[in-house]
Amino acid sequence: MGGELVTRRNLLGFALAAVFWAAPVQATTRAIVRVNGGAPVMQTICLLLGCNVAESIGDPLGQVFLVTSTLADVTTLVTKLLAFTAVVDCEPDLLAKAADSSYTIPSALTDSTPVSYFGSTVPQGYVSQPAIGIVRLYDAQTAFGVRGAGTVAVIDTGVDPNHPALQNVLLPGYDLTRNQNGADETKDVTFSTPPTSGPPAWVSPNAVADIEQSTVAVVDGNSAYSAFGHGTMVAGVIHLVAPGAKILPFKVFRADGTGYASDILRAIYRAVQNYAAVINMSFNLAAYSTEVKNAVNYANGHNVICVAAAGNSGEQTLVYPAALTNLVMGVASTTNDDEVSAFSNYGPQLVWIGAPGEGIITTYPYGTYAAGWGTSFSTPFVAATAALLLQVSSQSDQYDAAQAIAHAQPINSSLGNGRLDTYQAVQAWRQMLGLQ
């Protein structure tokens, strides 16, 4: 998500690897349609064209729909739909895309000494990893007493609701892949032998989440779980930085990494309807989407702060939604030496800020912990920092948060405003409010 190629082997005895967001085999052609007149008009158009209104996206005006067709070419479907004057806009239902990177196993992953962290027991390596010092989290916590507030929506693969570190802060969420309440990503996994119950197991050097450039979608002959654990890992970073914030998961992507823009749209609208204050989007779309921009703009209009991954193809390019300038903060990955990660996309038109994204220790399903590389894991550092600002004042919106977070450690123009510094961000926000 953010496109990282990740291999994970946990202590429960299964190996998982990923090219995130590989394109699924499509049984039907899919398009997102905005139409004047709502559902009755959309149904009439599909009756004439022989297409199907699969579902309403959930926009506030009731004008946006997912339409499916047996036509082999999506361009033909879009052209036919746009021929109707009632159709305001029509676009293919986009898939997200993938990239890869490299790794070395972080030593903090082996430090499993139990420590207390805001009501739960976690490994020492999780709360003392280098990234925490780099972004000056403890300085911000000590100087300003910030722990985070509000709700951070995580649009991802779902989250393990039973992880001991996350149980107290997780809200139920919603599974868009199954259209049901809850966002439990472990439902995507079937074990021939159920995992052993008992205390949490920590990932060891011989059972580590890592990234290998040579690894492709199939590892150990199994690609069905290529993105499994991604959402739990993202949630773990948010909880690490803003333990006082609630996390609202939306399961949009399956364990194999597949997902559609239409479900992303539904998740954004649901996040707003459920009073999320921040939306974390650790993924990229294959191309610009007008409807995704409309949804993000709607979120901004309701004072929701949006943050997205810059992607991992190592290029100066534009990916979405990160490149929706002024609506989203795009986040690149930095090394522990304050350089742009080799795998990270970059450029001032894409990146608002950078944050650590190499060897990040975070939660993983079934009570374990893992390390992750990629802009997917840089992004929640910034989303969680927005939650820190919300504790100072709940009136922070996209513009305010972006301006405060722009007070960062300068590196170079390819990283926009620099590398995240939570202390400077909170201090700047307090000064903007006239607080001492």
C-alpha cells in the first residue's frame, strides 16, 4: 500500500510476502458514474445500455454509483455512459499499484522486553526505535503533554481487533470488501491449524517482516496473503505516535492487495459520517480520479485532515491521492540519516513532508510485531501528528495542520517542507493559537 514489496514471516509459522496492489482478474468492467437525478436516472441509463448499478458510493448528494458491465473494454463503457446528458462525470474504477525497496533487519525488532505503554504491554523495541527520536516524539510529549485526540480513520486492509496493543483504541470500523460491520483483516486468512492461543509472540530475527527486491508476488507458492497485516502495521504506527487517539479502520483492500477506487470513495464518505478527524491513506491509485478528489474535498470541507503515501517507485512523479495539492499531505520516506529513501517517490508537487519509513517496528496480526519499509509506514507518522495537534485544539483543519506540520527539519526541496518534527509541529500550532 504506498506500494511496498514486503515479506513477513511471524512466529505462528506462516510466510507472507507482497507486491501490494497487484491487479485482480476482473470478471466485469467497472466504472464510477456521477449522474444528475440520482438512482432512478442511473437505473434507467443502465437499462438502456445493459449495464448494472452495483451500488451507491454514499456521497452526500446520492449522485455517484459503481456501474458494472460485461463489456470487455472499460473505455467503451465510459464513452457510452458519457453520451447521456444526465451523466456529469464517468471514470474507470481504478486499482492501486505496487513498487519495491530494500532492507536491513533493525536491531530494535529483537528487543522484546515488556514495557507498559498507555494501558497496554508492548515490547521495548516498539517504543524506543530510532524513528521516535528522529521525529522528536518524546520531546513533544514531555514539553506539551500531547498524547493525541480525536479519531484517525485508516483506509487499508483492515486491522486485527484482538491485538493487545490496539484493543483499547480501536473502533469497530467497516469492511467494504464484504459490506459488513467490523474491519478484521484476520478473516482473510485460513489456517489448517489454528494459531496457538496464549501470550503475544514477538517477531524474532528469524521470523521478521522484511523487504526483498528479488521477491515477487508469490512466496512459498502462496500469493493469497500478499498484503496481509498491512493495515495492522499502519494502525500500530498511529498508536505509537498518538496513543490517545482512536483508530477507525475501513477494510478496502483484501489480503492479496486488491481493491477498487469505488470502495475507497465509500470509505472516505463513511469516515466523515463517523466523525473521523484524520484520514490515513497508505496507498496509491493508478491514475488521477475526479471522484476521489471530490470525496477528499468533501472531507476537507468537514474539517477532516487527509494524509497519503507518496509511493515507492523511487521517482519524481505524481501519484494519487498524495498529489492532490492543498487537499492532502503527501508523505515521502526518509532514512534514519535524514536522506530520501532510495525507494521513495519525491518532488515538491507530490510531497508535503517526509517521515521515517525504513525498518519501522510496529504491530502485526496475532499479537506479534514486525518491521516495515515504505511510504505506507511514513504516512501514519504524519497522520498521528495531526492527532497530536487536535489535542491542543480540536479546531485544526487541513490547512492549519499542514501549516503546523510544515515546521519541520529541512533536508532538500524534493521533500517539500522537510522531515517531520513533532515537537516543532505542536509548538507551531500552539503559537498559531496564541498559546505560550
